[in-house]
Amino acid sequence: VNVLFRPIEKINAIVESYPKGIAGFRRYVELLETEPDVQDSPNAKDVGHLQGHIRYRDVTFGYEPGSPTLSKINLSIRAGETVAFVGPSGAGKTTLCSLLPRFYEVDEGSISIDGMDIRGLKLESLRRQIGIVQQDVFLFAGTIRDNIAYGKLGASEEEIWEAARRARLEDFIRSQPEGMDTIIGERGVKLSGGQKQRLAIARMFLKNPPILILDEATSALDTETEAAIQQSLAELSAGRTTLVIAHRLATIKNADRIVVVTEDGVSEQGRHEELVEAGGLYSRLHQAQFGTA
Ligand code: ATP
């Protein structure tokens, strides 16, 4: 199956309903032929725009039966709040976030948004409300315009430019002789890591979901790019419930709340200063990772 010959609508429908894992974008071709494990329940509801109040209640989940990755997680996230998840590698930060769009189904407990159990919502409807920005940005061979418009089918030219502007991608586009018609991808203009991130952010401005999941890049961009992207992301997350799988000190410091995830579950939560003050795991992790308290 050659995904590039499919109309964008089709690709979008597939990506919106891909069944497995937060890293699913990478595997989109495989997924064309995969039957999703997670399906709509018979009475699944279509919901309009959600506020984004998220609640995990005694959530237990494991990839293999009998060995839970997450045990009895309880977490309440206010609409509009930015929560940074930190913790040792493999503790389950990514897993925790991937349960929200129902890439996997909880084994026990429940997750609700605005008081509604997510299992009672249509997958399409649920995933329309959740935007994901991750390290591996999914780009297809096509114009910059099409790649941005992927965030919202049928977006107007004006909306696309507005999204590009807010993601600070406008100058780059204007510097290209073909502008929005510039072909990117394997045979076209190669984008830098920072430009790809901005494109992903532009898509999210178009998609305009009430809930965002940001899977921060572990590999560093240059400092200037980093600062600009942090700023775009801050603007993007304003007014949206944002879950960040955090690796950056700036993100962590600016979060409304830091949630420390360990193998035993949520071990600490609070603001940066509070957790440093408390002298627990966070302060040690923070010391080890960033060297300063
Ligand atoms: P990191 O900071 O390294 O990204 P994390 O805290 O996000 O780690 P997860 O990626 O959620 O941790 O992984 C939690 C555990 O679940 C790990 O032991 C990991 O090996 C395992 N795991 C993750 N994805 C899968 C999968 N698709 N199938 C089986 N096991 C998985």
C-alpha cells in the first residue's frame, strides 16, 4: 500500500484512528491494514468541544497480563492546566499519556474527561479533542501548505498562514521561492529539526484541540531554536489542558504542576520550587539531570 497516493482525508482518518501507541505516526503504513483493538462501544457518544478536565481513577495498565506498568494511578488535571510528567526512564510517563486517546485500554479503573468515561466516547470524537506533538513529526511528500492543512481538513488559506505565523514558520515559508507551494519531503526541501517541530505546532494551532499531549524531544535543538519553540509551545498550550512528557528544564519550571512518575506510581507532585524544597526524588532527579537545584 502506498500511503502517498491516498487522498489526505483518507490518511487523516487513518492517523486519527490508529490503534497502537503514541509513536503510531511512525507506523502509519503498517496500520493501514491493522484492525484496531480498541473499538467504539455500541452506545458510544459523539461529544462536542470538551473543556478538558481529566481524571485518572485507580488506573492500572500493563502491556502483558499480570505485569502492570501502571498501578492504581490517581490524578486529576484541571481544564487548562499544564502538567509536566517527569521520572526515571521506563517509569510509564508515555504509557500514562497514551491511555488518554485510548491507544490502549485500561485494565482497571477509569479515565474520564469532563466527567465522562472515555470508553463511552466515540474514538473519532475523543481523538479530535486531543492534539499530539511529538519528536517524530509525520510529514508527507507534498507542499508545506498541505502538510500544515493536515491539522484541519478544509482549512482556508488565511487560517493556514495564521497557523504558520503563530508557529513562527512564516519567515521560512516566505524565504522559499515557491512559498507555501514548496515541496517538502524526500524529493523536496529538507526541513531542519526545528522547522519540523514548528510545522507540527502549526498543525496544532489549526486543529485547535482542548487537550494537548507534548512529547518533548530528548535530543537538543540549538539554543536559539529551542527558545523560539518553547515560546510557540507556551502559546499553543495556553488555555488548553496540556500533558507534557518533559525533558526540558524550562518546560518543567513553567508547568503549573510537576507530576513525578516512578515504578510505584505518582510519587510526588507540586510546583518546581516546592519539590526542590521538599528534597525528595524530584530534587535528586533534577540535580542529576540539570546539575542545579
Ligand atoms: P522514557 O522516559 O524513557 O520515555 P517512560 O517513563 O515514558 O520512559 P514508557 O515508555 O511509558 O516509560 O514505558 C514504561 C514501560 O513499559 C517500560 O518498561 C517499557 O519498556 C514498557 N513499554 C512501553 N511501550 C511498550 C509496548 N508497546 N509494549 C510492551 N512494553 C512497552
